[in-house]
Amino acid sequence: MFLVTTKEEVMPGGAKTSKGHELRDRVVELAHKLGLEAKTEVKVARRIWGAQRRIDVVLRKPGSEKVLGIECKYQSTPGTAEEKIAITLEDMKHWPIPGIVVIDGEGFSDK
């Protein structure tokens, strides 16, 4: 599942995202407004080559064991944006929890 924003759209707080960490912070801000707990850069496992796997944001409903991972992708210029999505989706197959991708930036095409 994807949540897509465009350069004209603004996430909560009224500011446009300009960098990946700012997009992540906007997602956390929205989660808090919805009454959800949010943790960032959550370590979940190691990749095949040994690198630490992290999930940008993990949400949890208070009083519940339900969790959702969110990977935030920002692309300011055209190039490898679509490749990033394919790689991200493949990586998410190895997450121990369900997840979605939130994308933003002018570098993503309409395809």
C-alpha cells in the first residue's frame, strides 16, 4: 500500500517536506495526532550481507499489539526513484511486521 503526496500537498503542520528525515518526522507527527505511538529507525534484523535493517517508523495503537511499519521515501530529482520503490518492496517482504511505503518528492513519475 502507498500513501503518495505531491509537491503541492502538505502534511500536518503546514510545511512541505524537503528531505527524507523531514518526511519521516511528518509521518510521526500525523501518527501522534491520530493517537498512535511511533518509534523511528527501529532495528529489526540484519540483511543477507550483514547490514542492519531499520524501519523508518513503527506505529502501535496504545493498548494493542497491532503494529505497522512505514518506510518513507523522498526523491527530489528524477532518476532512480522507481527503482527505489521496487527494492524497498522486496526488502519489506523480510520485515517481521506488516508495512506500507510513503513517498514524496518531485522525482517520482506518474507511472
